[in-house]
Amino acid sequence: MEKTWEKLSKCCKSVKKKIDFQPKVALVLGSGLGDYVKEMKVTATLDYSEIDGFPVSTVPGHKGRFVFGYVKKVPVVAMQGRVHYYEGYPMTDVVLPIRLMRMMGAEVLFLTNAAGGVNERFHAGQLMLIKDQISSFVPSPLVGPNLDKLGVRFPDMSEIYDRELRRLIKKTAKEMEIPLEKGVYLQLTGPAYESPAEIRMCRLLGADAVGMSTACEAVAANHMGMRICGISFISNLACGMTDQPLSHKEVQEAADRVAPLFEKLVTGSIAAIGRSLKQKK
């Protein structure tokens, strides 16, 4: 774990040499939201490859860079492309970007993703506010000797997704007349899509949506004391719920269609979160 701290510190020093910016909100852009940065007043960008020791995203459609700027006057650092466990990185590398954004100064982590709908009431194209998660199927980023510099040995997980942030997002969606479901997100390793039997298992466990990211990031952020919120875009119904085979191209195309609505909700929610942060000072 000391090697993890050394690597994280090295990355942080590398970023600070190149970028003078202190974010309040860290935003992870999932599939379909990669172009969201057009909604930002961008002040700087930094490719992951320019950061010493930083893992590089290899997924098509993920540009692999940090974008620094403002959303409705709220200072934001956005990840334009995340790192996934299925890419072959150790879990400590997968969550390194989250820990790094916290060390940059971010207080809130806003997670987004494209996910398969497991709840039989859902349909492709819906947005789901994440109220809780199941991360038991991927390695915990906290395994090994605890890094006391980051957080406590046994962090509480009773409210991973901040109640007040969820309230603000629901209020924003209602004001904008954007339909918003809520549910539990379950992370599996990927990269293969789930089998019909695995989807039945996920449903029995209480999941409403399933994907290959997010939950491990939330665990690492919670460990560091960040406030967390998240929205899943239901890009398709999970395997076995329709007769259609699944493909990454289908996920990207569906996400692109709903992107304008998703972007609108993210922008409105960040503005509301920014106002809330100011009030707490």
C-alpha cells in the first residue's frame, strides 16, 4: 500500500506542476457523456498519458483525459474516459483517478455510467438515480494494509450515495420535467456481458441495473470522505430480458440518443450542488 501512496503522490505532484485549478466537484463521464465537456467553460485539459504513472483508458469512445473548468460557475474536474478493472489494471489503479481528484480538492464525486436494466419495469433510454450499490463481485480497492492518510480502516457504508445530493438531483429532475427512476446498481467485472442466469441472480439480489464500473469508485471515494451521487443511463435491457444480443455499439448509440437530456440533468444538478456547497460554508 505504500507503493500505492507513492504512485498517487507522484501523480498528484505531476498534475499540480501542469494545472493550477482546485475543483469542488469531480465528474466521471460514462458512455454517451464523453462530449459533455462542451457544456463546460473549459480552462485546461490534461491527457492521462501526460501524468507520471497514471493508468490510460483503452475503451473505444473514452478519450482519456481530465478536463478542468466551470459548470454554472461551479469548479469541476471531469474525467473524459474512466479506467475499468476489465482492462487488466489492478484495482488500486482503477480507483487512482478518484483518489487523485479528491487530492486535487474535490469534495463531491458525481458518477455517471451506461448500464443494463435489470428491473423489469425499466426500458432502454431511462435515467436512474443510484440510491445504493452492490460491489461484492469485484475486488475491494481497500484490501491490504490501510492507508491511514486516505481514510479509516473500516469505513461506514450505510449511506454511500449522499441523501442530500440525491434529494437535490430528484428536485432538479422534477423541475426540468426529466423522468428519473431510482435503484440499486450492481458492478460485475466484465468485459463480457452477463448471461441470462447471471441477470436473474442480479435481480434476486436486489439490483435494478448492472454494469462494469462505478461501485468500486464509490467505495474508494467514500473511504476518503467524499460525498457521492450517481446517475445510470439504462442503455439496454440486460441479457435474457429481450431476444436481442448485446453489443458495445448498441450501448454507445443508445447513449448518444439520450445524451442531450442526460447532459441537461447533470448540468442542473451540478448547479444545485454548487449552491448547496456555498450554503454550508
